[in-house]
Amino acid sequence: MFQKRSEPDNAGIRDVNMTPLIDVSLVLVVILLLATPLAFESSILVRNKDPRGQQAEKQSKDEYVELRILDNETVRVNRTMVARSKLKETLRPLLEKKAARRVMIACNDGISHGTFVNVLDQAKVSGADDIAVRGK
């Protein structure tokens, strides 16, 4: 009698493995969910200079209030040392006296990002119209 030869079963699983694709997609969704609020956390508008622009006129020191963040708890307003918690009370009367409410902020090395953003926010709440960030 004739017996049919059985061939090895090469069928196997031929479906596409979707698990890695789903894992990567979910990780990207979580990253976007966490990163989106950080992008809108602070309302700081940064404008690049116009390449056709001309050199700006030098402003005298009394036309703006100068803030320098010395450490996480101390800020120098013009030439007066102020605790960061008292910054609003100190800054508001200075800005009310000025026609152009301009503030220039600089900070020392090692200042945390949260401290810097907090000082920016306090300056804005105190009535600053234009805020400039100065490098070292």
C-alpha cells in the first residue's frame, strides 16, 4: 500500500508581529503628552533680529530696570539686593515710575531654570512691558 509522505510543517506563524509597533507608538504618545505642556509653560516671546536691521541706539541705564539673579534666593534690582520672595513689592513701584516699563534680566552661572522663569514671571506680573535677557 502506498502511504503519503508527510512533509515537515513549514507553515509556522505568518502574521506580522504588531507588539513592537504598538510599544513604540505608545511611547511616542506618552512623550508628546509630557512634552506639550512644557512647550507652553512660559509665555516668553523670543524675536530674532532682522538681518537688515541697524544698530540700536544706546539706552541710558535709567531707562530700564536691571535685574541680576545672584543665586536661587537673591536678586539684585539695579544696585539693591532683594530676596526673591520680595521681588514683586520692590519691582512694581520702580516700573510704575517709568514711562517705558523695560526690564533687563541677567543671571549668574548655576541658576536653576525654575528660578530664572520665576523671576521672568514676577517681572511680567509686576508690570514689565518689555523684558530683555542679557548674556554674561
